[in-house]
Amino acid sequence: MLSSAVPVRADEPPAASAPASASVSTSTAVHADADADADPLADQWTTLKAMKWTQGKDLTAFVQDLALRSGKRALVATSGGSYKKFVCSSEAPCPWLLNAVCSRPRKRPASAATSAARFWYVTSGLLTHSVNCDSVARPTARQLKASSVLRAAVHADARVSSASLVAQLQTAEALHCSKSMVYKAKSDLLDALEAARVAGRASPAVRTALQQLPAYLTQLQALNPHVAAVYETETEGAEMNYPRPEPPSAASPTDGTSCLLRTLLALDPTTVWNDQSVFGLDAMEMQHVGYNGTLLALVGRDGALQPRLHAAALVPEASAAHCTWFLTKLLAHGFPLRRFPLVSSGRGALLAACTALQVPNVSLCTRYVLEAMRETATLALQPTDEALVWQAQRAEAESEHLSVLAQLARQNPAATEYLRALDPSLWCLYPVLARRKMYGWQTTRFEELDLGETSLGLAPLASQLPYEAVKQLSLLAMHAAFQRHERASQWESERRVVTPAAEQLMQQQLALVPLYSVCMSSTHLAFVWNAHKPQIRQRRVDLQQRTCTCACRLQYGIPCRHILAALQKLDALGRAVDFFDECYLVRNYVASFKNRALDLPVEESLARDLTLRPPRLVTKQQRATEGHAKKTKKRKARNRPSNERKRGLYKCHKCQRAEGHNKGTCPYQQE
């Protein structure tokens, strides 16, 4: 144990005028030199005695860090103009102690050049803790913000909870801290990162990685001619009058650089003709602390009933200008947006962009309708209410739709009024039942996509920076292309006619055939009805035209139960494969996906574009002006009885009335 033999009481400061070398006795110095090899704290004490600090706060920070490295916490017991005393935070007696003083300059310096500046230095102390010391590593807010564990967790997910951060700090660094302190440190980190990103500053690693994006997209398009890879900077997108989050002087650098504005990755559009002829259009906000833009996605579905990501774009927000730019690029690349039905989520200005580009056959996603209903202050949806909303959407007739709404009105009148205010042709099936083949689409199917978290073990796409997000999307497209090639080769070798998923749908319909009766009108015309229901509802089946009046045949393009019953009546179930839509046929699946691969660039060969700067953050005010409604939380009126209040009502000390005034503004005259 190394201690100081300075004859100074713990409750009074030492003489500040004594030099540092004189504050330690000769016997202590000899003792320290003799035990330097035996005591591991000797070198630490020697280094500590030789250090100087120009400001008291720097000394305090150093001592706090010194204690934290030992798994303890140091407290400032005494703080004066020229003396500081640091002790251990242990509740049990602990001898750990540091005394520090501030030097005083000479009263009459010979000259300004020879006058010494004031500095803090340690005079005495003890660096060992007692056996019963119960102090723990409880960091300050400054130390907490410097924690690598906290920074890594916040950078990876800006929405990580304070409770999760407390658990991570306790496990990784054995730090004990409250949720309120962690929340404050997290908020300070996010504010600092936002200020840096708004000003166009970024860490060297982030900027270096982003500067490889232009070369990556260029090589990706060169390796895959059917892929469209586009990026634009603020200089190139200046014609859209994009609002800047900072003054023009900061937004327009004079060094020739420009911030990334938006980027797009679109795959081969020729394969969509052998898929289900429906598109889904959705938007997702990115959650990285250094990038809070929006991902726009175009989704499809192949004949194996697997969702496909056709295209994706990273834009600052889902405004009308950016959504229109995204759809314009897709139309120019060859996606038949004006021919296929399109299910849009309605987030941002997606619907407005479809209207501006004259994209017909647009439907509203049912999941988005439910989200909008939940965000309405006057609505409180229950699971049974949501089930009725889904049922009302897929109703095949107006009478069935109204019947479901009437049932919903009995248990939730506010939800019914909300749905009746919507145009049925915008979100319901029955108005377009005979005009659009939706293949059972009720949502954009964006939620069904595997964005790499399950199949490849990748980080969530929403928590990535633009360059990493583009690489992850490219990797997912390559993985999906190889999987479809493998399935196409296997089904071709097995001599399948339709995909297994389509065959499973037919088997579900075939299991219901025994419930139906068939009456033939001619060799190719039949009328089919359910014999187990009291009322006969006939379906007309034309085997020559391959039609049936039921919604299953009209919407899904598979042999329905009525067609299968008629074929069974004629002992011709082998002809059932002729009633599948083209998207379900294996030969079309093979033509679209066999030997179709996606090649990716090698990152080591990518050149950096030094003129490219990271994208700017979108401020909250800017999002509110671009179609994101600002949510205001209504404050409940305080109408609790006086006996249940935590605090009593304030009364005027002059008139003793609780009418919201004080004695200085009392309107009553003193009696």
C-alpha cells in the first residue's frame, strides 16, 4: 500500500504556496522508491504526482475517470478556489483519498514572460480501497456518453430503449446507471449526431464508405444490363427546389462537393409479365442515427406465391416530388405501372404521385387503413373490429359489404363512420371484382418481404446508412435470383406443370367438391351449387371458355371448386391444369428465372468519389410540411376530486380563493 505521510488534516486544505516536491516528506519518497517494485500502485502514484491541470474541471474529470477504471466512483467532498478533496463513494469506511491544490502566481512577477500560470496538482492521498468498500462503477453523464457500448448501441438503433441500454452497460462494462441518466446521454448523442449531419459533417469512416456508392452502382449496372442503378446529388436535383435544412451558405459548399440526395435500384422489368399482375407500393422510414430518409419500394409476387422486391429507392422523404421521381424512373425502366393494378400504402404522397402520373387502378392498402384508424383520437379498435374491417374489404358483393359494416356499427360506431367516409372503390374488392384480377392482394405485401434478417442474418435494413442499404438490397436480389433459379431447375426436372403453391391452392378447392351438385346444360356448360345449403345459389361454369361466375376463379386464376366439380362430373379432372393462369405455369417460371443471375461488384476495386458528401438529415419541421402530419397529444383535464389530488389547489394568500390569481393580482379588496 502506498500512502502519503504529509502532516495535513483531512478537514483543512494544505498550504497552497508550498511546492509539490515539498508537500511530500523525505521518508515517504524513500519509502515509495523502495516499494516501487513491490507495489503496483507506485508507478501510478508517481505519474499522478507529476501531472498538472490548468482547470479544476479537468482535474475532476481525470479523477472520476481514474476511479471508474478501477470499478469505483469518486466524489468531490470539498471544492474551493484553490483546494479540492476527492473521496470514495462507498457507504462503508474507505481510505481512498486525493487532495489537490491550485498553485498561486507570484505577487510581483519580474515580467509577464516569467509569470507562471496557475495550475492544479495532487499533493497527497491514498489510492487503495478497503476490503469492505462497497462503491460501484456509477458513471457521470460525461463518462456515459463516452462509453463505446452506449455509442455502438445508439448508432445501430436510434430507437433502442433506455432499459435495454442499462442492461447492455451492466453486462458489457459493469456500469451501474439509472434509466433517466441513460436517456439523457442517449438524447445528447442523438442531438450531437443530428447537428453534425445537418451541418454536412460525418465521421471519416461513413464518408469514405459513402464515396464508394457511385462506383458501386456504375459497376452493378455494367455487370447487369437489365438493372437500373441511379443516384443523384443535391446539385443534380436542384431543379426540384428541394428545401435545405440549413442556411444557403452552409448548404452550398464552395469546395465543389455535394450531398447525396437520392438513389434507386430497379431490377429486370421483363420478368413481371409471368408473375401475378399486381404491384405493391410502400414506404418505410429509415431509423439510423445518421440517416433518417425514406425507403420507397415496389413489390410483386411470382407464381410460387413468393413476394418479390422489384425496385427500391432511398429519398429524403416521401414527398410528392420524390415519389413522382421514383415512379417516373420505374416507368422509364419498363415497369407496366399503368397496366397492372397497384396497391399503395398511402404513406406520404404516394397516392398523389400516382394521380399526377395518371396511374390508374390504384387501391388503398387495408393495413394502412387500419393504421390510420388507430391513429385517430376518437377511435379505439379491438381485435374483433379489425377482423370485420378485413372482412368488409374482401366482400364480394355490396350487400355483403354493407352487412359487415352494420355488424361493425353495433360494436364500434366510430369505426363504421370512418369507413363509410372512404370511397369503396379505393379500398374494397366488390367495386372492381369483375374488372381487376387482384389475386387476393389486400396489402402491399411489403411486410411479407424477407429483407435479410431471417435468411441471411443481416442487420435490419431500416438501421443502415445509404451505402450499406444499397449493398444489402443488392445482396438480397442476388440471393433471391439464385433461389428462384434453383426452384425452376428442380421443377423442370420433376416435369411439373404448375408450381407447388398453385397446386396446393387447387387441392384446397378440390377438398370442397363433395359438397356441390352439378347439372349439365351442354357438353361444356354446367351449373353448380352447394347442396348442403337450404338456398340454391348457382354458379355458371363454361368449360370451353374456362370461366366461372364465382370470385375465386375471377380473382385468383385457379380452377375453383365449381370447375373441379364439373370436371369430376365429366370424369375429366386431368384437364384441371388448363384452368390455371399463365403465372402459375412452371414453363413460364423457368423462362423468367432459370439461368438468371445477379453479379455484384468487388468492393476492393471501387474508386472513391471525393466530391460526394453524406445525405443531410430531414428536420421534423420539414417532414411536417411534406405530408407528415404532426401529432399532438391531447392533455386530459384535471378534474379529479380534491381528496385524490397529489397537490392541493393554489389559493391566493390575500383572499384565500382558488381562482387562478395570486396576492399581487388579486382583484378583491382586502376587507
